[in-house]
Amino acid sequence: MLLLAAEPLAVEPRAAIPEADPGRARIGFGLGLVKTLSSIYPGYAPTFTGTVIGGSWGLVCGFVCGAVIALIYNYLQGLCAQWD
């Protein structure tokens, strides 16, 4: 069997990625997420008032989801207790 040596792959050098200045915020970073969340939670915006409104929505949604999960858990726990 004859083995032929493969030519080494030509690897392009990595392009230099400019380092972000840690003391400087990137303008516009995260605006897509804010736009998406504001379409779900009315009143949410990148302002102080919008942050308070968004936090209130988060508390309400977290409470409701937690209550639903707790109800499902307790229901399933009751079903398992009947089998014992």
C-alpha cells in the first residue's frame, strides 16, 4: 500500500480582534434584547422608570410561574403518596 504525504493545510493567521476598553461601555449593546423584552412587557425601557416597571413585571411573572410549578409539584406529590 502506498501512502502519500498530504500537504499541510494553509492556516490563515487569526485576524486581530480589537480589545475593548474595560472602562468604556459599548453604545447600543443589548438594545435588541431591550426591544424584545419591551414587546413582551409593556412599559419596560432602558430608563429608570422602565427598569422599575420591568422589575415589577419580573416579580409578577416569577410569582405566577413559581405558584404554578408548586401546584403541579404538590399535585404529583399527592398522587405518589396515594400509591404508598
